[in-house]
Amino acid sequence: MKHIAVVTSGGDSPGMNAAVRAVVRTATLQDMEVTGFHRGYEGLMEDDGIPLTRYDVRNIIHRGGTFLQTARCAAFRTPEGRAIAAENLRKRGIEGLVVIGGDGSFTGAKLLSEEHNIKVMGCPGTIDNDLFGTDYTIGYQTAVDTAVEAVDKIRDTAASHNRLFFVEVMGRDAGFIALRTGIAAGAEGVLIPETPTDIHRLVRYLKTDFQKKRRSGIIIVAEGDDGGGAYDIARKVQAEFPDWETKVTVLGHIQRGGKPNAFDRILASRLGHAAVLALQSGRNLEMVGVQGSEVVYVPLEQAIKHHATISPYLLELVDALS
Ligand code: F6P
């Protein structure tokens, strides 16, 4: 393989730049050319690519976001859209593609490869950590650090005013950020999409706690929780505690921005490096991930189809320590 492409796709995550850097530098060492396309699949379809040399990826390892930019591209979900992208790749002599993104991006990569015989490797880049087959996705640990820092600050003001705070963190379909944030920030409760939310149970717990003279607390709510968002849940709980002041904070996109922590930079460097070597050795239709201390290769089919599972032990830990 002499020429590969790289895109960042879907929601950005801290560490994507470090992954692109690793892809470019590894490929260069292997005498491959690299083209980076802007805005993920949108750029592939618009043929908006630039050659990337090892010097073009200087001074980006520590930067958040993605310098290639990213997009969620509806047109690429159609066979016509993918045919345009494939033709653009072929015209440039590109035989392989590294896609840094989440499960939606991997679905597109899989179809592109199956329909147009382009070799693809996925690098898990999403703050949600919801990809099956890897212990960690690039950006997740940084997002948790950001959320924990914010919750620590909220706790100061919550305790000062005797208030109950509902803090909503990201995770449309997954509660990983919520769970880890809850444990690290010592939350009184964590509500996530993977487990049914029982408002009555939460109210019972808070009432017992209230009798023990607790007057402030933090409940972490994942964005996709089945009990509704933090505002909905706060309203229901408030109705049971008319004298208690509840407040809501939605952390939102601050969790996606910011410089990647050391863990994510190292993870991204390992996975970007492994993805290129995998393409060079003829691998295709796989995601590179980590399990324990090992780099692993997971069929894209599995990474997309299955869901990463929440540890029941960590769920129990929240209850035990709250
Ligand atoms: O998939 C990452 C994620 O940050 C989710 O946690 C969140 O639901 C979603 O992206 C938000 O996407 P957007 O930035 O497109 O609104």
C-alpha cells in the first residue's frame, strides 16, 4: 500500500489530533503517502483533501478538537454518496483509509469497503466509550476528567447552599461518562440509560438521607437516561421535596473540548500507529482497540453491532459509597 487517507468523523473527541499525528508519522516511516480529508466523509465526497507530511502534524498532540475538522454526513449514508467518495479516493490512488470516529462512522467505513473494495481500519474516537471490543475510546478519559472537575466545583456551591444538584453529562445512548464521573466525584446517585431509572427509589433514598441531616447532594444524570433529562428528573424530585432547593447544570459540549490528558494522547498514539501497520499488513474492516495492555483488532461488524457493557460492579460501588 503506497497511499492512504485519514479522516476524523462524527463527534470530535480530545486525542483525535494525536491519532492523526500517529497515523501520518507511522505511514511516512513506512514510505506511504497520506492525504487528510477535511470534515470526515463530507470532505471525502467533496474531494477536500490535503497531503500530510510528518511536519504538518507538528505541535498538535496536545490540542483538543480535530484540526482536520469533522462532520456527521447524511449523504454518505446513501450508496450514491459513498460511490462519489470512493471515486475521489481512487482518482488519487488511495487504497486504504483510517477512520477515527464512533459507531456511525464505522458503519459508513464498512459499507465503503464492501461496496468499493477500499481497505479500511477504524480507530475508536468518541467521548462516549460505547464501542464494543475496546476498553477505552480516544477522548473518554479526558471527558471524564473535565466532568469531574466541573462537578467538584458544583459540590462547593451545593454544600454552601444546602442544595440538591442534578448534573447532566453527555452520553446519548451510554452511561459510561456518568458512571465514572459519579464515582470520582462522590455523587449521591447516578442515572444511566443502561439501567431503568426508578424515581421513587431515588426519592426514598433522598428522604432517608434527609432524615440523617444531609442537606446537599449531587445526582449525575446521563443525557440519554430513560427517566428523562436532568431537568425532567429534577422537576419530579422537587415535587416530593417542596422545601428543598434543587438545581440543574447541563455540562454539554465543554466535555468534548479541551486538551487531551496523557492517557488519551498515549492511547491515540498507539491506536493510530497500529491502524497504519494493520493496513500495511493487509488487514481490513477492523477496529483497533485496547484490551488490558494489548492492542487488539476487532471486526467492524462486531464493534458496530454489539454494545460495550457497563460494569455491574461499578454500579454497585456508586450505591455502596453514596
Ligand atoms: O457521541 C458523542 C456525543 O458527544 C454524545 O455524547 C452526544 O449525545 C452527542 O455526541 C452530541 O452530538 P452533537 O455535538 O452533534 O450535538
